[in-house]
Amino acid sequence: MFNNISSQAKNLMNLATRHKKDTKTKVITVTSGKGGVGKSTFTANISYILANMGYKVAVLDADIGLANMQVLFNTKPEITFFDYLDGKIDDINDILLDTSYPNITLIAGKSGYEYSNKASSFVFTQIVEDIKALDKFDILLIDTGAGLNEYVKEFLDISPNILAVTTTDPSALTDVYALMKMISSYKESLLLAFNHTKSYQIGATITESVKNLAQKNRLNSNFMLKYLGNVSMSQNIATTGRLRKLFVKEFGDDQTSVELKFVVENLLNYIR
């Protein structure tokens, strides 16, 4: 089901082109396919590293129905971006929520929310375009839900930069390959980072294996899989998560923090 570009994907790309305006905001969609790989924790901590480097960062919690970014940022938002989509709020600035971290703005989602009545209506495309049009942010990080459903696909389709977070678990890698198959015919590249992975070389070796599999199965030869690095396991990550804190702030010299900073440096070299 992932081999062909859907008509919806084509419409999304056309819509994005029509509404495209000059803006400094670079959009990065963070996805995983498989749940439980630490994608949201990855995203939140990446935002802190970028903000600490001086970038103005917005984080859009696009995990439809299972939003948890407010937990990671230790906030209790009264307003979510669904209020804007539902027309309860007219000014998009009202959904831009300050966090306790300088240069990081949260655009909260809503847990347990069903939004099937908006499926295939491009409302998520429009909210991304509206955020970009503000021209307030250097980087917009979109944290998607697990899987490759229509909601996730819409955010993937409108983003020029897609970062897949995975682990060495075979099912997680299978999902990454499914993602590659889905986007390889109309995207230029996929950025890849490994979480809970002991060494940089392990991630590099697996990335090469995935590339070879893609070549063997004759995926688009111009499509590039770009490996950014790894983050190893650390009890500090779990500890800070329970305390609703970011591990790169609390344990900046920890090996995992150093590794994630390296991932971010590579990310900045590749995004457009």
C-alpha cells in the first residue's frame, strides 16, 4: 500500500506549493513508524539543543490522539491547535505556548482526541503553512504519532525534511523500510537516527544494510538515506522523563547528551 503516491499526497504537494511564501522557518517532521522507540523524547531534547544554540524553535505535537509533549515540557496547556482548527480560536498566535525553556514554543496537541471528521481535508497542511507564515521561528519540529496512517502521511508529505527515529529492533527497522518505500518516489531523502543503540558504528552498519536492501529491491536510485548518528541507553533519560525534565539540560555532559548533540549538528547540515 506504500509503493505509490496517493492522490491525496499529490494534492497536498500542490496545496503546499500554492501557499508557499518566503519564510525563514525550516520544517522537520520527526517520525518512527513503530511506537515506543523514544521519538517524542528525542524531539523534545533536540528542540532544547537547537534553542540553546540560539535558534527559535516551535514544537508541534502532531501525535493525534496520544499527545504527550506537554508532559515532556511539564506544562498544562488549556489551548491546543485543535481549538484553532475547530474555529474556537481565530488568531493562530493564541496557540503558541511559552515553555520554561528560552526559545522553545509548544503548539500542544490533545490526548484521546478523535479527529476522523477532518481526515483528508488538508487542515494539518494548512496549520503548518499558517505557522510558517508567521515567520517567527527558525525551525518547526513536528512530532508525529506512531505508524503510517493518513494523519502521519499528511505531515510527511508537506515536510521537506523527515527524520526517522528507530532502534535496532527488527520490527522498528521494518517500519523504517516501509517508510522509505512510501516516500522514495516523491522525496529526495530520509534522515535516520538510532535511539537506544550502543555505538555510532552499529547504526552506520545497519543503515548500509537498509541501503543495500533498497538497492536490491530497486527503490528510487536517486533517493538518499542519510545517517545522523546514535543515542545510547542511559538511566538518566528515564529518570528525567519521570521528573518531566529534559535529559540534555539536566545531564549535559552525559554520553547520551553528547551523542544527541552530534545528531543535531548533522541534522543542521542536511536540512533545507
